[in-house]
Amino acid sequence: MSTTAPTPRTAPPTPPAGTHRSGRLGRLGRYAATNTRTVFIAWAIVAVALGIFAPRVETALSGAGWQANGSESVQVRDLVKSEFAGLNSTGLMVVVHSKAQTASSPAFQRTVAQIAAKLKADGRVASVSLPQAGQTISRDGHTAIVMAGAKADANTMVRAADDLKAPLTALGTKDVQVALTGASGMWSDFNAANRSAMMRSEAFSWPVTLGILVLAFGSLVAAGLPLLLTILGLMASAGSLFLLTKVSPISIWAMNFALMFALALGIDYALFIVMRFRGALFGRHENRVDAVEETMDTAGKAVLFSGVTVLISLTAVMLVDSPAFRSMALGIMLSVVFILAATLTLLPAVLGKLGTKVDNVSLPWAHHGEHRSARFAAWGEYLWRRPWALGIATVAVLGALAVPVLTLSTGMPSIKVVPKHDTSRQGYELVQQAFGIGAPGALQVTAPAADAARVRTALLADPAIAQVTPPQPGASGKFVLLQAVPKVDPSSKALGQAIDRLRASLPAGAMVGGAPAENHDLETELHDKTPLVIGVVLGLGFLLLLIALQAPLIAAIGVLTNLLATGAAFGVAKLIFQEGHGASLLGFESQGFLDAWGPVFFFAMIFAISMDYTVFLLSSAKEHWDRTGDPKEAMVGGLAHSGRVIFAAGAVMVAVFLTFALSGPLPPKEMGIILGVAVLLDALLVRLMLVPILLRLTGTKAWYLPRWLDRILPDVKFGH
């Protein structure tokens, strides 16, 4: 391995069939292509063994978990559950409202009694607290609240809300309205709305995806291969997630994200592998086994590095100490593992079996003889001639789009993420109208019994607190519970500031909890961990690219250019979701901020997908550099051999992600817009323009490897 630019040399002659000196992946590909029966049986066993559990996964996944483990608010939740009849943030809140009747009316009281009976009959309810004058009955008497204490954990209480909201709503009459609300009710409605939105989006995206794949591959048979990988990956992932729920709660969002990544990576990897296979099979007239071996020895190696990079990016999300985040990252990682395994074993077996039939049912204009694109080669030549003008223009566009991110504001989801017709939102708004704007987000403050008076005085002294209930003694007599009703909306920044003030000023031993405090603590955890997650993702991504490409400068270019597309995507998100531009067109109500999980979670997802394109482009460029030592051939040849794959994969991903922006509640819209814009900008402006331009401007320096580093790194080649 040389530390300076090698002199250009011609490619070595192709060895006779069957005598290739392949690496491990090439040999694995040859084995799969010559032992298709064994590979098919093995995958059939995996599909059946895990697939039988797949239909049960949705009912087993959890609906909660949005908390910061070990936080003060979680400690309060656990203490209230054990000491105060389960009346914590996960308990159920049932709102009873009538315009014509009051809480003293017989019909109103009958409805309340029926609600209490329904709640008491549920084994997940620890206690039922009937409406009390001055506390849970409004001044005009037209609205009352029935509280149900939680006997189970947060996830089980969301399931209780799933089961009870329809029967409870049915207890209402034409004069009396009943609505289940509270944190568990909100998560129940929120998850149901997201689930239905994801299903609608998926139903729309599959035919769109197939259509784009047919155009990209030029063959219906070849276009079906990514969908084969996706289906198998999903079956195995879903079954594995179900089994994992027996060990630990897994967020229902894990399955949603697993589906998206299975589709995304199945398409990316199949495109890269099949394009290379067709070039070897039809372009160089190799037999199908040799074509598979060459493909896996080159493109397969790039896919492996890409998959490992994706796993590393998602592993960094585990640094956020929240069950929902960790289980979502785990769900995506499972889908990546299965898609990667299928790509490296099942796909070469299928290609070995199909051979020339891979182009069956092809379009009349499909060209399959060479995976080098003449159009992208011409585009590379154009970029080589005019790097400065196009490079400056690209950076200017990305920079202008990224500027708004400097004033990006984040927050935990407000009630606006729940559809207006859902009972949790209706109940929430009824409580605000009857008891005040902050009433749905009352803080729960626990304290030693001896400090009850001092704690109540301190709470009443805070400018953000409107009302404090008398101290309620706990079961052991050691603690008291006070409910502090804010003057401000539960999702406002002012309440978060009040929580921090109270924690600093209350007597030692007093703790502040409740649903708003849990949101505040998770937001703080996300804010604190975001720089660490981003740093870890960038650092490990650079290290992996360094190993793969054997060149520090080009590895740094590959990683740092990801930040431009990411920053631009979040800049667009700030204009849309924080400032509300296009809200009526997209059909959502702006919260005035971006959901707090966006920066950390979407960054990891964007980086993971972008690294696919980075590895495909730069591994191809590295292959040409190793063969010729010519920086122009590395740039132009790399773009010619990977540009079509990147363009097609990017088109599919943009189409898939933008379907999520057209349906459902706000969070899927945020995800669809941010990921769709990021992939669009990354594929078109970064991978197909900026990175090739930087390869042109850095020339031989891009591939320079210091001697001391050469001695440390493993020798990785992408040529066959």
C-alpha cells in the first residue's frame, strides 16, 4: 500500500473463470450462488420461525416509554403510585361535561356512577376518585373529572386507555359528554392516529416504490428483488421484536421505523448489488456464478461497510436514556441486521439462480449490458471542467437553507399532535375551558410530611402557579402530595422554567413530577445528549470510512458533507413546522416548535441513509483510484458507476418519505418532510455534485495515506 499517488496502470487481465482471488464476501457470494437450495432452506426456516410471531407484534408493543430514566419526575411517578392510590401521571382522567346539566343533576350523577363502575371493574385501575367540589368540579358545575389511579406500569395504562376509551365514551348521552384524557389517554390516541397514518402512507408508497424501481432497473423481475428483501427483513424484525417484548417493553414506534428502514436499505442495497451483477453478467459476459462472486467482492463489500455504518449511527441513539428512544433504535437495528444478512446471502443465491432471467419482463428501452452510465460519466466530466462555479453555487444553496436552523426551537409534543376528533383532545380542551389553561398539566409535588406547609407556601409564591391543593397524606404517613395547577399552558416554555425554579427553591426532599415535568425532563435529557450523539455518530462514521477508503481527507469529506444536507433539512423544517409556512397545505396545526426528539433521532436516521450514498460513491471512486492512480478517473469513473444507483435510490426514498408528510398527525409529517428533504438534497446536491467537486479540487491529496496510518489500518480493497 503506497503512501503517495501511484503511477497510473492498466487493469490486470481477467483471470479464467473460477480462478478469481476473492475476499471473504466474494467467496460467500460464490457459495450462495452454488448452494442455492441450502440458502433458500435456511432463510425459509428463519422466515417461518420468526414470521409466526410477526402478526402478534403490534398488540405486544408498548405505547409509552417517553421518559428520562432515573429523572426526578419518574421518581415522583413511582412514589405516587405506591403511596397515593396510583393517582400519578399515568392514571386515567375521565371528563364529564354537559351544557344543560350540572354535577348535581341526576342524569349527570348517573353517568358519573357508571364511569366509576366501569373503571373499578378494570383490574389495571387501583382506585377511583369521584369529582370533588372546589377541586375536580368546575365553578359552574357543568364539568367534572373522575380520576382512576394506575395499578400497572405506564405501558399497561396506555393499553387500558386503548380498551376503555370507547366504552367510556359510549356512556355519554345526548346531554352529557364523556371523554377519556390525561397522559395515557393522549398517548393512546396519538399512537392510534400514527399507526393508521403509517398504514395509509405505506399502502400508497408501495406501488409508487415499485413503479420507480421498475424504471430504475428496467425489469419487473429485478425490481421485485428489493421488495423480497424488505418483506423478509420485516417478517424477521417483527418476529424478533415480539420476542424481545417478553424481556423488555418495546415502543410501537420501533415497528414503524423498522418498516421504513427495511424498505430504504432493501432498495439501496439491492440496487447496488443488482446493477453490479448485471454489468458483470451482460457487460463482461461472465458466467452467473463468477458474476455473483465479482459483485459480492466489490459491491457487497460496500454494502457491508454501509450497513455497519448505519448500525453505528443508530447505536449512538442508545446514549439517550429513554425506553422509547432505545427501543426505536433497537427496532431499526434489527431490520438493518436482517436486511444486511439477506443482501449478503439470499440475494446472491437468488441472482445465481436467476442468471440472465434477472432481466425478464423488461422495458423495451432498458439497457443492461454495462453498469457504467454514459450520462453520469458526462456529468462527471462537466463537473471536472467547472468545479468552482458549481461548487460555490451548491454550498450557497445548502448554506442558505441551513441558516434558519440557528433559531430552531424544540419542545415536547403538545395536545396539537392529537387529532381534534379524538377524545383525549376533546377532554383536554374541556378541562382548560372549565378549570383554566394550565389545569390539564397539573404538577405533582411530593414532600416529607413535616415540610407540607413550607412546600405549599413555596408553590403558591411562584408566579407560574395558579392554585395548589391541600396536602394529601400518603399511605405510610411519611409523605404528602400536592397538586399545583399552572397559570400557563402545559406545553409552554414558561412551565419548564417554573419546574426548574421550583426544584431549586423547594425544601430538600421535595420533588416535582407530573406529566409536564416528565416531558420537561425528557426534553432536558435530549438537549443534553444531542451534542454527544452527534459527536459519536460523526466520529465513528469517520473512523469506518477511514478503514474503508484508506484516506483521511476523503473520509472527512464524506462525513462532514453530511452536515450540510442535514442542516439544510432542519432549516426547511424550522420554516415549515416552527413558523407554520405551508401548514394549511400540509394539513397541520403548528406548535411553534419542532418536536424535541427530531434533532437527535432524525439526525441519526439522516446520517445513516446518507452514508449509504457516501459509501456507494466513494467505494466506487476508490476502486477506480486503486486500479489507475488517476484522480480524474477516480472521480468520473466513480460517479459513472454509482450515480445511477444513488439517483434511483434517492428518488425512491424521497417518494416514500414524502408520502408520510401527506397523511396523519404532526410527527409523521415532521419525519416525512425532514427525511425527504434531507435525502433529496443529499443525493442531488451533495453526493452527485459537491463530493465529486471536492474530489476534483483535492486531486491526489484526497487519497493520501500517511505511512504511520498505513501501518495501523487493515488493507481494504474494493476492486476484484
